[in-house]
Amino acid sequence: MPDYGRDPEFGISITPTASTLAEARQIAREADALGLGLIGIQDHPYQWRFLDTWMLMATLLAETSRIRVFPDVANLPLRGPAMIAKQAASLDVLSGGRFELGLGAGGFWEAITAMGGPLRTPRDALDALEDAIQIIRRFWSGERTITYAGRIYAVKGLHPGPPPAHPMSIWIGAGRPRALGLIGRLGDGWVPSLPYVPPERVPEAQRRIDDAAAAADRDPHRIRRIYNLMGQITDSPTREVLVGSPEHWIETLASFVVELGFDTFVFWPAEDASRQIERFATEVVPGVRSAVARLRRG
């Protein structure tokens, strides 16, 4: 797989559990102070233990100053593209350009329908995602009036605004072949999670994205590759792909950059989140940057 040449970027995941709100706010402030680049928050509105992701993102943006925030990934069936575009642009303006949009076609359909959402076939879900990307991009375009008629979603005579504060990206959470092709044709980034797309599956997925980008006359190097990582930094021997020492993490993540093509890593600690994030920022991140630079020099 090619090394796409981007400088690696690092972030953390915060689970929007209502009972751990104080910890989530503290972790966000710590990540901001430690110089990490991103906070990702999963979006499952039907999960009774969770706060609303968008409300939490607004809170964390208000309580930090540098770190960027994104839904990892936004639940399209329960939110709809025009409202997602409006909310994303509003958060970007309110935060001074610190919001990015992660977007997904949906899953857990029984829970979605229980909340009043649609039940979609894989084809319908992907068509809805493509419609959503088109509508969101038009909403952010600065045009006075937009109209779009897709197979699943449509807007007619909509007056969008305000526009985002910066050129906002749409990062797609997906793993199926047709969805990977959609990322190559239209997306700004790919957001897989390690348990669902393990390293051995990555090369084929990257090829599908790159081939679709090339067929659409797009530069594959402009598409971000963001990997959600579940694991634990330990002082004991390596037990799993990402359960091991800082040195093991450094070696593994550097190989994910230069061999698998990832440029961004979002860490979801298995436990002891505050201490894990501190170790990630101070022990792993600098080491990965140095290792990638060394590997690129040959």
C-alpha cells in the first residue's frame, strides 16, 4: 500500500455516557492541553445511557480552545442531511472552525426503527448516504438557494446558512465495497474502526477507495484515512495488536502509516481513560512522529 505522505495526526474518543459526563469534560480539557488534534464521539441516539452526541460536542467545543471535534460518525437515518449540515456549520462557526463531520449510513436498524427512524436495505442506506453528501455540500456552498432530488433525500428551494467557518470535511464511516467506492468518488476521508476493519483487511479497502477516486479523476492522496483504535498502553508484554508497551504502540502505528496508508489515529482507551490519554500523548505520539519520519527517510 502507498504511504500517502501526510503528517500523522492523533486524537481520542470520548464515550457520551451520561453517568461519566464529568470525566468526559475533564478528558476533553486534558486532551486540549496535551496538544492532541481531535476528539471523536460516537452517535447512537437510541442508546439510553448516552447523552445526545451533538449536545455533548457543543459543550466540549465551548470548554476547549484548540482541539477539533467530530461525530464518529453521525447517525444519518435519525438526523437527516439538511439538519446535519445546519448543525455542523453552526458548531464550526461557534467554535471558530474546530468542527469536522464524520458521517455514516446507519446500522442497528431495529434500534433506529424503535426511535421512529426508517428501516433501510443496504442499497437504500448507501443511496441515502450519497444523497446526504450531495445535500450537505450544497448546504455549505454559500449558494442562496439549493435544490436536490435524490433517490432517498431531497431538498427544494432551501435557503441554507450560515456557511462553515472553514472548508469542512466529510469523513465517511464505512467498510463494504460499494461504500468504499463512494468514499473514493465523493468523500473527504475514511473512518474505519480496528475491530471491524482489522489491519489485514485494510489494503484491499484502500485499493477500492483509490481506484474509485482515480476513476472519478480525484487525487487519492487528498482523502484522509482515520483509524479508530481500541487498546491499552501497558508496561507488560504485548498481548494483542494494540495492548502492549509504548514501544509496541509506536512500532505498530508507524507501520500503519507507511504500510497501510493511515494518517490519523483516534484512540479509544479500554480503561483508565485519563491516564491512558496522557500516556498516548506524551509517550506514543512523539515516538510515532519520529518513527514515521525515520522510515520515510529510508
